[in-house]
Amino acid sequence: QQRVFSGVQPTGNLHLGNYLGAIQRFVALQDSYDCIYCVVDMHAITVWQDPIELKKQIREVTAAFIAAGIDPAKHIVFNQSQVSGHAELAWVFNCVARLGWLNRMTQFKEKAGKDRENASVGLYAYPSLMAADILLYRATHVPVGEDQKQHLELTRDIAQKFNNDFGPSIASLGLGESFFPLTEPLIGGPAARVMSLRDGSKKMSKSDPSDLSRINLTDDADQVASKIRKAKTDPEPLPTEAEGLKGRPEADNLVGIYAALSDTPKEQVLTDFGGGQFSTFKSALVDLAVAKLGPIGAEMKRLVAEPTHIDAILRDGAARARVLADETLNQVKDIVGFVR
Ligand code: AQP
């Protein structure tokens, strides 16, 4: 059975990058896979989160999933902390992963910054927990933005080392040749890495201090329009072919956003707008972004106003996830040699 797992951190400021790189693709995969979509609140606390805000943010990410079109009745939507198997499997993986592997993780280096001694142990061990999230459900495919590629490679390394280290035990229990799948990342499309609207060399991110750098999913039409109009560009007209976007990161980013929002290749966008001025293209992009994001933002606001409904979705999803998680976890305990 092909199974998709992915997660989004409830760290506030959900933006167009999260939508195009992840959530929009989660929606599209629902017809072809069994999907598990998780609000990864335990990842969020690897950096400080205000407890009152965290609760709101967990509900907001859940609302974004539902508003974007994820069906929580057909698939599983839940928050990570309600299924304790994530933490339990992460501990086993902490003992499988090597320090040298984690030392190479660029996201830790970026997020810890210069004051590394003061970063949480959780931030360092983040990739082990992410591997546990995925492998607890033995997911075969994980849709993510390009920034998560390295963590997905580590997940495969952990799965492979577990399968090798415990090979004889797995075989003696009759659990097949390799217990964990080598999960395939699903990364791609024109918006695998949406860049900041202020600086084409930085990715659009929740933590950028400038609100003008990102389009938030809850921005109203005026905010979306003003941010796109102020987005950095260069003085040249748009090229007529994708080749001409090389060395023009801001133009490339806006064309990629248009392509992903309209579900057309970048080449088509350039056929329609190439040779013209940015102002014309930006007006069309505003119309498209408002038409696409407006209803999602409005539905998110409506859903977060009824937290009991959202909490019921998360509780129900967690109960269904727990059944799958417990099965894997019991097998892992047997494989490792724990008594239960
Ligand atoms: N700019 C982006 N372009 C495409 N995809 C992106 N994703 C994030 N930023 C972009 C994808 O969104 C999913 C959820 O991300 P996350 O919330 O788990 O964490 P993140 O990558 O840490 O998000 P941010 O916005 O970049 O936060 P900060 O500012 O804290 O670093 C993932 O699939 C991610 O790839």
C-alpha cells in the first residue's frame, strides 16, 4: 500500500511557500494515496513557543489543511503530540542515527545560528523525530518543499541502518527482509522553493522579520495586492523563454508562483506574459493570488472561530493514527528486544 505522510509546524505566519510547496500538493495527492497529514507541534517547540499562541497556531494549521481541501474523513489529520508513538520511535532512532549524520544538517546550523551552545537539544535531534513521524506509518512518499530534502535523506539512512542492524531479528520475527521502507521524497514543480518577495536569494519563511517578504494565507486582498506590487524585480521586461530567467531570481520566483497557482508550466506563463512589463504581469498575479487564496483565508478564519470543531477533527484523526502507530511500535519493540 502506498502511503503519504507529511507535516507542517504550527509556528505561525503560514505563507504562500508552505501552501505551494506543501499544502496544495497534499490536496492533490488525496486521490492516489492514503494520506496522513500532521500538525507537528512537537517539532514547533524545538524553538520557544508561547503556550497560548501555540494552541492557536495548531488550530490555524489544521484550519489551513481543511480550507485548502484536505478531507479529514477520508484521510488522517491530527497533531503529533496526541500520538505518543512519535516520541517513542524518535528515541529508538536517536540511538540508530549517528552524531556525524546530525552534525551535517544545514537546517540546524541555520536555525541555531552563532549561539549554538544555547540551541535546544530538541532542535539538534529534530531529524530523528521527523524520521519517526514518517516511519511510524511506514510512509512510502513524503511531499515536502526543497528545504526538507536533506532531512528526507537522513530518514532513508536511519531506515536503512535500522533494517541492517536488526536484520536477523526482523527475519526471525517473520517481518520480511527490510522492515522500514526507503521513503521517496516528492519534491518538485515550479514552487518547490518559493523565495522571499524582498530578496530572491532567501526562501520565503515564517520567521522573516519583514511581513512584506511573504504572503500569509490569512492576508486580505489589499495586503496581497500591496505585497505583490512592492515585490522586488529587476528593470528588464519578462523573458519569453524559461532560459531567460537564469540569473534573475526575483523574476523567476514570481513566474514560478504564477505557474504553481495556475497549475501551468513556467514556459506557458512566459508565452502569455514574456516581453511585457512587470506591472502588467504583477496585476495578473494579484488577481490570480487573490482568487486562489481569498477563499482559503476566509474559510480558515471561519474554522478557527469554532475551535471545538477543529479539536474534534484532531482527536478523531489522532485515534485513527494511534492504531497504525501502535502496530509499528509494538513490532519495533519486539525487533529491538524490549519486553512488553
Ligand atoms: N519557501 C518555501 N517554499 C516551498 N516550500 C516551503 N516550505 C516551507 N517554506 C517553503 C515547506 O512547507 C512545509 C512546512 O514547513 P514547516 O512549517 O515544517 O517548516 P519550515 O520549512 O521551517 O517553514 P519556514 O516558513 O521556513 O519557517 P522558518 O522561518 O521557521 O524556517 C515543508 O514541506 C516545507 O518544505
